[in-house]
Amino acid sequence: MNDMTMAEVLRDPLIRQMLRADGISLSDFASLLQNAARQKSADRNAALVAADRMPYFVPARPDGCCVALAR
């Protein structure tokens, strides 16, 4: 099953019906989706930057103990 794009979600008749029933405008829902997508992208980018700054470990001794190496 593929995820729907934002445009597909906004065109979906069932979703539109649910929005009407809940009293939510299509433009408010579109803004909510856009803000959520922006936040997810920012969170993902922050995680990648943080991961890039983390040391990595390699086995250094026969007993399996590891040593952190700076990036």
C-alpha cells in the first residue's frame, strides 16, 4: 500500500466528508499538513546533523572492546 500525497489527501472524497463533519476547512487542513511536513523534514535534518557529529566505534581489541573514533 502506498502513502497518499498531500494533494491526493486533499482531493479524497472521504477525507473531505470527514472534514466537513468535523467543521474543519480544507485550507486549515492543508495548512496543518504542510506544517507537519515541514516539522518532520526539520526533525529529520536535525537528526542527520546530530548523527554526523556522533563518534563511531570500531573493534580495537581481541576481546571485542571498542574504541570511539572522532569523525
